[in-house]
Amino acid sequence: MIIHGDLGSGNCLKVKWTADLCAHAYEWRHVDIMKGEARTAAFAAMNPAMQTPTVDFGDGKYLAQSNAIIRYLARGTRLLPDDPWTQAKIDEWLFWEQYSHEPYIARCRFQMKYLGWSADKREAWRVDLAGKALERMETALAGRVFLVGDAFTIADIALYAYTHVAHEGGFDLSARSHVQAWLARCAAELSRGKGSAP
Ligand SMILES: N[C@@H](CCC(=O)N[C@@H](CS)C(=O)NCC(=O)O)C(=O)O
């Protein structure tokens, strides 16, 4: 399996972390999107959306969309328990992350970290929605250890990806104690090492 991605991208890191925890063998191929390396005909042949992460499974099968990829890689492991209701609650977070979190927090981070914008150049509406997303997480994590059930799952991986670097998008997490404690728990899980998920 070849993972095409950039280690500076939260969407790509979700895939690396999941592959590592599940002990999937892979080759990492760096794609520099700032140099247009995802906008080539060769890349489009793998993923017509021309985005990273894209995974080449080596048998003519390609998969894109970070949350679809981690869902596929984590099947049969503790990161995606078999129980249908648990999976549905995980999916709820995965869809929410892509529609109500990533477009605001990750985009502000991209503007500041990659385009060199100052915090005040960010669009006010986007900053507002990013704040609402972080507030939703703070509320959801009050009295909880992880986002779904009592255990670390791909829901946590998906949300950790851009929440742990929210400060790079100009967001201050210091007043969000539940999010901060959860980030530390996620970091500990991610550092448990290759193959710890099954
Ligand atoms: N919804 C997609 C978003 C992927 C995405 O936006 N990828 C960015 C990097 S984080 C990218 O490859 N952009 C290349 C481009 O737009 O040219 C996912 O979750 O994988």
C-alpha cells in the first residue's frame, strides 16, 4: 500500500496514525500540494479530486477522503468496534468533522501557516464557525474520556488531526479544559506505537 500525502496535513496524518496503530505495511510518498504535485495527470488518474491523502492499494484500487480511508484501514480493530450503534456514533463525528470542523479550523490554519496570513486577515464568519466547532467539542467532552464510548476510536483520530494544531490557525484552546485533557489522552494513545490497535 502506498500512501500519497504530506505530513503537515491533518487529513494525511489521520491515515498515517491509523495505518501505524493497525500495523499496516505501507510506503509513504510525499506530495507537495504547494508545488501542485496533486494537480498532475498521473495524480488525477489515482484520485480525480486531485487531493491528498490518496491511497494506492497496488491492485488497481485507490481510495481517497481521509475519513473513508481510516474507516477502511481500521476495520476489525479496537479503533472501529464491530457494534453497529458504536460505528454509527463514530460516523456521526466523522461526517461532522468534515462539514463543521475541518473547513473552518484547518482552513484558518492553512491561511496562516501556508499562506502566511496574519490572524486578523482570516474571514470573520470562518473564525466564528471554528469557535462554534471547538465549543461543541468542549461540551461533548465534558465528563467523557473519548468521543464515542469509553475507548479511543477513529472518531478521536479524525478530530485530533486539526484540533491539536488549532493554535496554528489562531485559536486559543487554553480556556477549553476538556478539549485540552482529551488532546493529551489522544496523544498518549497515538504514541502507543505500531500495531497497538488490534
Ligand atoms: N475531504 C478531503 C480533503 C482533502 C484535502 O483537502 N486535501 C488537501 C490537503 S489537506 C489537498 O490535497 N489539496 C490539494 C489541492 O487542493 O490542490 C479529505 O478528508 O481527504
